[in-house]
Amino acid sequence: MKSTVVIDTNILLRYLRNDHPTLSIKAQKIFDKAYKNDVNIYFDEIVLAETIWVLSSHFKTPKSLVVSKLLEQLYFDWIVNPRKKLMIKALGLFGKTNLSYIDCWIFTINQSLKTSSLETFDNDLKKLK
């Protein structure tokens, strides 16, 4: 059975941005192992949310680029997370709306749980119902 490496936001950021002389290389090596099918990579929903926030707010990366780069990663079989399909769905919704990623995540989770209602004060989020 293949081992799984859990990564944090900094690993994902250094890999995506390739902007640090040593840390980006270390991050690349982890992803290279996954590309070779030697390991799986797990990143949590919180890591995805933080990565989106850092890329968008700190690095001023355009939303469309954030969404496309992260979706590209999530579609690899070696990226593992039991909620991966929900992450993809929320990220897609984020790309199509003016909602924050967190609002898109809450909406997606609400749909997956098939609850009777999503209580929010956010008028834009209410419109998705």
C-alpha cells in the first residue's frame, strides 16, 4: 500500500508559486514522488481554504488562476481526501460566483448533508438556495 504524505499550506504554496530557492525545491520533491505514483498527498479542506486566502489576498493572484491551479491539483488521483469531491464542487462554485470560498464551502456542505435549511445573514449566499 502506498504511503500518504500530509502537507500544510506552506508546502502547497511553495509548490504552486515556485518562489523560494530552497523551500520550493523541497515542495517540488514531494509532488514529484506523487507524480511517480510513489506516494499519495493529503491536504485538508482548511489547507485549501488558507491557500486560496493567501494566494488571493497576500499575493493578489487572480481568482480564475487560483481556481484553475487548485482544481488541476485536486483532479489528480494521488491527491486524497474523503471530501475531495466536495472540495472540487466548492472551488468550482467559488470560481463562478462573487461569494467567498468559505461561503461556497458552507453551501456545498449544506447540500451534501441534505439539511432542510442553511441559516445565514449573507444575502448573496441566501440567493444560492
